[in-house]
Amino acid sequence: MISHELISSILTRYTLPPGGVHGVPHWARVSDNGRRLAQVTGARAGVVELFAVFHDCQRVNEGIDDGHGRRGGELAWELRGTDYELSEEDFRLLIKACSLHTEGYLDGDMTLQTCWDADRLDLGRLGITPRTEKLCTDAAKDPVLLKWAIERGRDLFVPVLVSVEWGVRLR
């Protein structure tokens, strides 16, 4: 679902270093986390994958940045219909997931919960171990998945989908 064109459109508007802690490798790990979670939770995989690339794509700094999720949703609105397609129902979920992803919510539609957990599972990149009581889904609390995600984040692992699926070369 995530095309080279969509990533290119997002990156032309991304003001931070693409390889930074909120950049492309983070988006890709969130996508991988979300794909694994969605297989168990039944979440709408297309929404989860789009969340991965939009939720942090309009940050203006690597620290506290109020409103960045809402701005990511606004970019999703701008690019919808040209760089990707999504039903109205799924689009509403995407906007809500992006806008609320930093609020710490635990309840909601299973797709929202899966999006938020996919992001929270990558806190290892910041030296933070996700706390299970702050995760929404049982799938995210699975010790094997949790360990896998934490290690990838801590190691700043760059998933192969960055170059193969998205066509992005990081230096």
C-alpha cells in the first residue's frame, strides 16, 4: 500500500533528517510492528501502514512537538486521492490515530489501538522500555513480540522495506 511516490511526497515536506529518531527508520519499524500486530488483532492493515508513515512526518523537532500528529493527519488529507486511496471510514480512523497517538489512550477501535501500540513498541529507540500497562492490545504485550520490537528499536534497526518497498536510501 505504501508506494515510492507516497514516501517521496512525504519526504519533500519532512523538515527533519530522514534518518533521525522520528524519521524513516522509525516509520518502517512502526510499519513492521503494525503488520505483526494486525495479523493478531484483526486491525485494518492499510490504516496501520499509513499511520506508520504519517504519524510523525510533520514534526518540527525531535523533542516535544505538540500538534505534530494532527499536522501529519493534515498531510494525509492533502495527499489522499493522489498518492494513496482509502475509504472514508478508514480515512477517519487514520486521522484519529495520527491526531491522538501521543495522548496515551488505551481504549478505542482495534485499529486505533494497533496503531498506537505499533508506535509505542518502538520506544526502545529513545532508550525507553515500553510498559505493558501502557500498551492497548494483548498482542503487543506478548513477551516475544515485545522483546523483538524493543531490541530493534534500541539497535536503531533499519528494516529492509525502507530500501526495497519504499525506495529510500539513507546515508
